[in-house]
Amino acid sequence: MNADKVRILFFDTSALVKRYHHEKGTEAVDVAFNQEGIRIISDVSVIEFFSAFARKVRRGEITKEDFQVTIKEFADDILSGIIQLEQLGENEKRIAATLIEKYGLSENLRTLDSMQMAVIEKLGSDYIDCVYCVDLPLISILKQEGFVVLNPDQDLT
């Protein structure tokens, strides 16, 4: 990577939630958000994000008020450009189906993960410097597809 090149980081929802809820891996995500660079998520992550935090409310990990504050912080990060959204379009849906055909028979590639993967594939490994992801089956497939992956839950020291 060229030292002058802006780092492009893609965040799967499994890693993104760590920015808004302190848990294992939060420190690694915080480091990524404090560095210069472009942070990208797919628009699918917005729905997954809401679902992940709704689940935290149901489990008693956060309150309904915490949920509302978190959703606002997340929206503010998108509106301010701290996080950029990449759209899942019709072509990416076809790519997702192809990925399930390629990996789904032998590996645990779920529907939403295939959609995330399709957006990542659209951008490409030449563009994305690193994908932040905690989902182990998705990490395996990302690596097979030639992407550099950082799992924030792993010890980075």
C-alpha cells in the first residue's frame, strides 16, 4: 500500500456494533475510527445494526433509551460522513446468489452475509485495504476471496 493512499476500511455489522457498545474488540474498532481513512458499510448493515441493538434491549444488555441514543449516534456518523454507505443493488443481489452457490454448499454463508460479501466484492480487494469482521464463517470466505481481514475480537498485541 502506498503511504500516501487513504486507507479504505469496510466494516461488517459484527464489528461495527463494537463502536457503539463497549465489548470485546471495541478497542480495535476505536483505533480504526481514530485513524485517517474512509470507513464503509453496506446499506444492509443499517438493518442489521438496528436488529443487533434491538436484541441487546431484549436481552437486558441496554435500555430502550440506550437503543434510541445509539441509533441517533449511528445516524449522526453516517450523516457526517464518518461512515459511508455503499448500496446493495440488483447486480450485488446476483453476486450474492452466486456466492451462495459457490460457498453455501460447503460453508456457512448466510443470506445477509452473502449480501455484505457482494458489496465487498463490488468494491474489490484492490480498493478495500481491510475488512473488519467478527463472523468466523464470513472471515474464512473473505480470506478465500483475497481480502485482508481484521477480527477485532482477536488479541492484536
